Amino acid sequence: MKIIMASSNQEKRLYFSQLYRDPVKHFVRVHGWLSAAIEKTLDIRSEKRRGKSRFAKYFTFPGEHAIDVLLFSERGIIEETKVGFPGVVYCESRFETLTEINKRLGKCMGVFPYPFERAVFSRQFESFCPFDIINLDLTREIFPRNGRPESNTIRAIQKLLSLHSNQDFDLYITFKSSRRETNPEAVKDFMQMVNDNFASNTSLKDAFVESCGMECDELQHSNFTLFWCKSFPKWVLEQGLTKDVGGKLVGEYFYARRPRYATQYDIITFLFSFQRSSSHFMSTHRMITDTQREILRSFSLTPMNVDEILGTNVEAQVSLRKDVERILKKPPKRAS
């Protein structure tokens, strides 16, 4: 029994180490995160109130190789110095991984050696806010099966939005779509919330049914990943509205993972851009109207299937792999 467990754990570690080099993941980094971040940086540099700052303040879960940080720095989105990245704050609860990140990135603005769900409620985290770009690259479900139905992750995202009340910022959220590993009670509560909102706004419900060909409950059983793609942006946009920021869904991607040690699951990435409201009434009213319009638009969007895009395009796959390897060869900074 112990030998089997050891073998399983080794296979798991090997599997996850390979994911960093996976073309589908890097496709989302380059065509999703990077493209959106470039647009955000142009906005930052057009704001007179920013003074001399030409770089984004960035919060992330970088992972062992911190590819996103290195990619953003070489495109001038975040600042890089000889000793580190002064505009970067990150979270990593695993000590071994934290050590590797520290070697690679050197001195950063802030480091939280514990889970995001705990970090976001700390005074230290609040002192770093607001961020220009927030990248929540989760490696788990938004409602873990072994977690509480109200979900610590959902509460943390709500807190994060409240800390950016009346601020301009980008929010990238990636999570795992696996029915088997998701808390069914939490999904039921989430669907109830969506349905309650539909009950008070029939035009939203009609648009949802027209786009999906079925109601929310049916879609959850028919296509779990598409259910998240259609319902989760609505929740995020409405949460933003309560914090005086109007959001737009600027990108939506998904791709499959097929580990040998477990059942297949999907990874979904959402890209949001939020803008603060002006203080006068008409601007606030316009933001509410625009958010409702954006939710309607999100129902009709077709999420980008990265597996289909790359498919048999071997040239694109090779190019993406080479780009990852190039980034991984960058020399590490001094450990802070």
C-alpha cells in the first residue's frame, strides 16, 4: 500500500511540474493575461494622477517558476531591478515552493507565506492595496468539496473587491472545473443565488436561456464547465457593482487536463477589467446600466477553447514551449 501511495505522489508531482511548460497554459499567459496587462499598462501611463510611475502594481500566485512575473517584466508591465521586483506582491503557502520563488524573484514588495484566503483579510495585505492587476491563478475548485458551502475563496474575492472599491484595476481569475471535486451544496447555493436574481430580472433569465438553450439548473448538469463560464462572470460583475466599480469581461478561456492518476477536469480563466464610478448620480446610474448590459453580453460570449485552437497546430505548440523554456532560463535574483 505504501509503495503504491509513493508512486502515486511521485506521478502527481511530475504531472504538476510539467503543467508549467504546457502550451495551453502558456497560450492563456500570452494571449490572455499578457494582452490584457499591456492594455492596462497603457491606461496607467495615460493617468496624470500616477505621477512618475509607469509600472503596474501586481498581485499574483506565481508558482515555483514565476513565469507570469518574468513575462510581465520583460514587456515593461511591472518594474524589474537588479535585486527583484519592487511592485510585486505574492502568496505561496508551501515552504519548498516559496523558497524557489524567493530565489527566482529576489526582493519583492510583499510576500504572504500562507493561503490567499487568509492573506486578503490581513492588515498588511490591505496596506498594499490597491493593485493595478490581480491574478488569482487558483489550482483548485472555487468551491472545494472538503470546504464549507459558503467557500472561503468566494469570501476572499468579495473582500478583495471591497479593498478596491472605487478603484480601476484588472482581475484575472483561474480555477478548476471538476464536478467530482466540487462541493454540491455550494453549487446548489450558487445556483439559487443566480435564480433568485433571474426571478427579479426576467430579461436576464431570457437572455441566459436563449444563449445556453436551457436554464441554469439544467446547464449545471449538462455541461459543468459551461455553467461556470455563463454564471460566474455575472456574479463577479454584480459584486463589483456593489463596490462602485463597473466591470467588463474581456476574456474567457478553458482547456482540459487529463492526469493519469485522476479523472479529467477543465481549467477556466476569466479576465475582468474594472473602472471606478464618478461621484455624480448620472455616472452611477450609467454604471448600473452598463453592468446589466455587460452581463447580457457575457451570456452570448463563446469561451475560447484553447485545446481546439492549438489542436493540430504543431508549429504554435512548439513556439509556446520554446517561449516557456526561454523564460525559465533567465538567471535568478538574489534571495531576499
